[in-house]
Amino acid sequence: MRQASLKRKTAETEIAVEMNLDGTGAYENQTGVGFFDHMLDQLARHSLIDLKLTAKGDTHIDDHHTVEDCGIALGKALAEALGDKRGIRRYGSCLLPMDDTMVRAALDLSGRPYLAWEVPFTAPKIGSFDTELVREFFTAFAMNGGITLHVDLIRGINSHHIAEAAFKAVARSLREAVETDPRKADAIPSTKGQL
């Protein structure tokens, strides 16, 4: 069973995550940050990973701690659910169009965290949501999930579309990478014998 359940509590946030890598993309995300909930819903739906996340954070200050700590919790949950990564495809990529926007994502569930991020936004906010928090989320997610993650904006005008395309492109890449490889379902996908 490739599932994980964890809780994370700090002086700034309290987060609970339930994740099932072999799901259907069902989601129930409540962080107190509306736009971010919408992005997490996209992450679940397009990765086919069932995701339930609740967060209570110090949003009276701003959304930063909530968004970053959700990235930390989701990364840790992903690493736990993957276990020794036996049988996974390991790599995933996606070129995702969304109206005016095109985003490319590629990732490796290598255990070696790295984020290459070339996604400039055209506006500092989407509603009340700071666009710089998209990068903060993916930084925390990659570092705590042991993911080598590259995300590039190829073109785009609308900041909402840019953010959503980034989440969807990463989700589609993740879907491919966590899938079981039917030709090597019992093998670690590395010549090292471990990831």
C-alpha cells in the first residue's frame, strides 16, 4: 500500500496530510488560502494521487508559512508513500498548455533534492495570493520529497494560468514518475540498487 499519513505542528502551522499514490485523484484540501486550495486540488486531480490536506496557519500575518509548510508536509508524505521506490518509473515530464500559457516540467524521484525554477510571473498577486509563494511551495516540496524538479515557463501572460499550468505540469510529471513500471515492477530504478 503506497500511502502515507502524517501530522506536522509548529508554532506557525498545524498540518495533517493523507496521501494515496494509487488513487483516482480524489481531493479534500482546506488550508485557509483559497487560491492555494485550488492549486492543491489540481495537483491531486492531475497526478491521480488521492490527497486530503488540512492546515491551520498564521494567515493573519500572511500566507507564507502555511504554503511553505504544506510543501514540507506533502514532500515528506510523498517520500514516505514511495518507500524504497521499488518498481516506479522514477522519471516524469510534461509540456502543458493552458490558454495563453505553456509550462514544461520534468522531475526525477532521485532522492537528491534540487529545484530549477524559471517561472516569471506577470503580476505580484493572484487575488490576494502572492505569486512568489508558488516557488516557495515547490522548493519545500522538492527538498522534502527528495525530488529533482525543473519547471520552466515557455510563454504566458495571465498569472493565474501560469500558476495553474505549473501545478498541473508537475502533477502530470509526478503521475508518470510514481507509476509502477510493468517491465521492472520488482526492481529499484537505479544501477546503484537504491534511491
